[in-house]
Amino acid sequence: MSLKHVSPTEAAKLLRQGARLVDIREADEHAREAIPGALHRPLSGLHRVETDAPALIFHCKSGNRTAVNAGRLADAAPCEAYILDGGIEGWRKAGLPVRTDARQPIELQRQVQIAAGSLIVLGVLLGWLVAPGFFALAGFVGAGLVFAGVSGTCAMARLLAAMPWNRRVARA
């Protein structure tokens, strides 16, 4: 089943008429930034959204995750449901309010991308400038990324999640 798409301005109008916004991003993403008043129901644990609202508007970061999971979201909605075009990024671009808490760690997926990319660049630079054996570092990280993609588990994400900077800061 496919859900209708709504622009951020159309969504804001629906919200004024009683619709509810539902953020399907994971907890680390939601902690860093969120649309005020949105329900947080991570896709990883979403079954059914209990609400008396006449409509639900699902959103993620860019709109892709909601579009890919439209059937699952439609099944979770007990009422009419929509996908927010552009996700929270589109909402922000439309000049609508977004709560940002810079004290929260950046999303774990972005941390993995930064760490893996940095290690690959370092391995290539050291392999070129110091000794060819350092190319193995780039190969090892690349192989780890392939394994993570195939298996759905990421050792680097687990390691980064345990780091002290990833302990959530309590909101004031």
C-alpha cells in the first residue's frame, strides 16, 4: 500500500486540524533534533500507533525511509496516513520549527561514516607516504563495511556506541 505525500506546509495545515506527526527515526537521531510535538515511534519497533487523531503524518530525516516503508507505516496507522515530503530536512527548509540539542551526540550512523572514511583515507595516505603495508588498513575497514552491509551488524557501530561521548545528556 502506498501513502499520500504531503508538503511541509500542507502537513502544518493538517496538524492545525488535529493530525499527529510521527517521527520514525531512531532514538539517537530524535535526541539530536526533532520537530516539536511529534510522537517518537522508531521504525525498528513500530507495530501500531495508538492515537485518536484523524490522520498521521510520518517523517524521517529525508523522506526516503518513510517512502521505502510506506506499506508497514500504513499498516501501523489506525487512520488516514501521509508521508512528509523531505522529512525533517524539508520541514526545516520550509522555515518550520525544529528543536536541536547540540549537546546530544551526532547520529551513530554518521559517526561510523566519519570513522570509517577517516581510517580509509589514513590507510591510503600512510600506504603511499610511509609503507605499502598501511594499505591493509584501508582494505580491512572496507571489508568491515561490506560485512556490515551483508550481515546487518556493524562492529564499529557497537564500539562507537560504547564510547563516553555517546552517553545521552539529560535535557534541561
